[in-house]
Amino acid sequence: MYRLMIVEDDTGIACAVKKQAELWGIDVYISENFRDILKEFANFQPHIVLMDISLPFFNGYHWCAEIRKISSVPIIFISSAADNMNIVMAVNMGADDFIAKPFDQSVLIAKVQALLRRTYDFAGSVPLMEHKGAILDTGDNSLNFKGEKIQLTKNEYRILLCLMQNKGKVVSRERLMEKLWESESFIDDNTLTVNVNRLRKKLDSAGLNDFIGTKFGVGYIVK
């Protein structure tokens, strides 16, 4: 089932689109936290986004640019500000289409379906994992935080992936070493400690202080 995220502060329009899309078997999420659309995006992992220009706190252009830093998911702008300048701006920020309000619901859904077919008939979606504003992209093994991409080594990525997959739970050192053992290099207890310390330094430098906690004698945790 395809997932559609609606970033629109007009509840009437959002609910009407949601109702129509669900008739076509599309799972729909209407954004609620306009201060942090990126977190909602990472949590819902939509296949396509409908984005208004005028939004509380930050406009649609801002969120389109932020999404483009971590994903190539199709984005359609829906706005009454349909002059040439806004259309060009939307496309330059990474939008795939622009539909002027008021619009016909059937035309909107037809465009949504067409974009979904063109995008996902040839490529699958890239899963994202989010925690405390940090977004781990399992497609290219990178971590994004506040618009900055943090480069991870293969071992650092595997450690972080395992911890984020089990966030809120302590992951034992033995389990982490098993994950790292899947790589070509031999991993012992000391090597794990070195890798975790290097990862922590990278996270601290990016502003993610205390992202990884330690349960002494047991293992590590993100919470």
C-alpha cells in the first residue's frame, strides 16, 4: 500500500484529500507538528508528499528543501499562490508538480497515482530511521542531523543501525559484535569499544551529545 503525507494546515482540504485517496487504497497521514515536518516524514516514510506553500512556522519551500536533503520522494505542491514565480520556485526547490487551488479531487488523485507509478515501478522506496532529530538513511548508510550529513564508516553504521532498531532497549556488546562480525574484518571486544568511541565523537561533534548511552557491564542504548 502506498503512503501519502499531506502537509496542509487547512483541515478541510486535508481531510477531503485523505478521504478521496483512501478510496483508492492509499494510506494517508495528515501532518500535525508544523514545527518538525521532517520528523513526521521520517516516522511515516511516505511514498509521496502533498505540500502547501503557506504553513505555520516554516513555509512549504523550507520543508521541501529539507526533505530533498534526505529523500527523492515525489513532492506535489498544492497552493492558491499559483503564479509563475511560485511555480518556478517550487520546481527549483525540488517539487515534481504544482497544482493550483481550488482543484478537482479526481485530477489530484490521478496525478498522485501517475507519479507513484512512474517513481516506484522502477525503484523502491528508501527506508529511514529517526531518533531525536537524527535520520539514518539505510539506502546510502548516512546519518543526517539539522541538514548536515554525517559520514559513517561501515562499522559505525552497523552499530548505529542496530541501536536505532532497538531504541529504548539495551543492546549487548555480544550482539553488536555479532553484527560487526558480518563485515570482512575480525571484531573483538576492544575493537568494538574503539568503534563506539569514534562514533560517539562524530555524534558529539554534530551536536548529538549523549546520543548513545552505556549500561555498564551489559551494552549500549539509544533512548
